Amino acid sequence: MNLEAKVARLEAIEEIRQLVSRYALGLDSRDVDKMASLFVPTVTTHDGRAGRAALADWFRETLSAQTVTFHLIGNHVIDFVDDDNANGVVYCRPEHQVGDQWIIMPMQYWDRYQRVEGHWYFKSRSVHAFYAADITENPAQLPERWNFPNNPFVHKADLPERFATWQAYWGGQ
């Protein structure tokens, strides 16, 4: 990789990192139009509608069950497929006020990014949780480490068991 290509790659990495942080800020401030603008124009919603306006509407419809949210972004791994496509894994520790509960849900976003007209956007995001529990609960004592009523994005803990390496490690013990 020549110097120009290395600089371009570093700029892409930083733009993708900002994308992830802007999503968290938009989510916590309920700026659903901003959140939708971070996705490719052809984004498809979870219920099959298409486009950013449809995604903004979907966010408005699904976020009302959570009063206050706080998303702390952590580790972020970005792997480039080519100059216009990349995949990422983002660690996140969100907290959610759901009624009288304060739910903690350590998780990962499994992202696909795409560069469109010179800027990076989310192509898709999927959420994978380690557990969800009220701050007063021990997740290890919950059935399947899960207590998050009416979560519109994720319905069960699937990490770390989802990792093939986790399965192989524990299968060999």
C-alpha cells in the first residue's frame, strides 16, 4: 500500500468510527432523522420498508418503550472488504430505562459499512447481546441471562455462544 492509499484507509477508519459514535449520540438524544441519515439511501427496515424516511419512522415507532438510554461505545474492529465496503464489530454497553427498570445490556453491533459518493454509511447493523438485566439483578441467575421486556431490536442473549471459537474451546474441554 502506498502512502496515499494508507492515508485514505486511515481517513476511512476515522469516518466509520465517527459514524458509530454519531449513531449512539442520535439514539440517546432521539434524533431519529440523524440516525436514519447515517444509513445508505437504500436501507431496508426490520419490517421490510425501504429508504431513510421509512427507517426514521421505524425508529420513532420502536424507541418509545425506552425512556432514557445511554450507549457507551468501546472496542471497534473494522475489516475492509474493498475500497467501498467494510465489516465491523463494535462493543457497546447500553443502559435503558424501561418503566421502573434500569436495564444493562452489554452487546456488540455487527455492522456492514458502504462508501457511497465518497462517504461511509451503515449498510446494516445487527445486535448481539451477552445479557440483559435490571441493574439490581445478577444476569447469571436469570433464565438464559435475559430480562429486557419489549426490546424491539434483540430478544435473547446469543453471545458468547454465537462465536464458533467459543464453541470449539468449550467443546474441547
